[in-house]
Amino acid sequence: MPKNVEIKAALKMDFDSFKSIAKKLSENEGEQLVQHDIFYKSPMGRLKLRSIKSEVADEAQLIYYKRPDQEGPKLSDFSITPVVDLSSMDTVLSQSMGKIGEVKKVRYVFIVDQTRIHADQVEGLGNYMELEVMMKPDQSIEEGEAIAHTLMKSLCVDESDLITGAYMDMILKKC
């Protein structure tokens, strides 16, 4: 199962300013994705059905992941599989597992070496950023955490801005 080290933080700075820093670090304009995630009850980890709209294509994925709910860098194990019929898959998962809720966001993705920088505008929550350090098979968690911390500093993200959990958790807490 692929692994990555992740951090998530609330953006205190202006969203466009954050994107400008990410553009400079990645040396490209990044990619805009419109994502709609549907979360389902899962006996372990998290399960979501994601639709993605980009300038290039529309696609859907079923994503399973496990990660601890803690501030700062955390190791995440995940599996992703393409989905051909989003509507039918949603029906089957809703009937069999039960739906928890939905997250809608506009995500800007920038790549710096082995790290994906996400600048997210999350409906009903506000602006956030995520780092996903895609771990190489021979890398330690500590190496991934060090990469995340270095990029956090370069992006002007403070430790006090870090959050735990997923956007879905935050939406459910608001209800």
C-alpha cells in the first residue's frame, strides 16, 4: 500500500498569496481541480468516493486511507482505484455502508520534488493547505516529516495553524 506523510493547516494568510508562494516553490502554475468527496461508514480507516473535474478530464476514484488524527506530520496508508460509474458506486456504497457526509472543494495542486502542495477552498469551512510527501520505499517516516517541516517553513505555515482530522470531521463538528 502506498504511503505518504501528510500535514493539514488552516491558512492564515491570503489565499492568493499562499498560491503565489506555492507557484514559486514548484516553478509552475499548478493545476485546478474541483473535487466532491462522499464519505461512507467504514469499520476501519476512511472510505470516500471522489469526483474530480479538471481542465483535462473528469474522473472518479474510490479512496481508502488510514491515518492518525493528530497535529503535525502523520503517516497515511492509502489505496486508490478508478471508478467508471460514480452514481452506481455511490448507490451501492450508500446502501451497504451508509453515507457519513460530503465535502466539496476547489483544490490547487503544486508539485515540489516528491511533495504535493494543496491549496484548498473548502465549501462551508474556508481556506486550508495540505502537504503530501509521497514516501519512497526506502525512506523513513522521519525523513518524510523533515521534508514536510521544511516546506511548511518555506510556505510560511506556523505549527499553531496545524489541524487534526479530515475536512469531513470539521464539517460534522459544525453541525
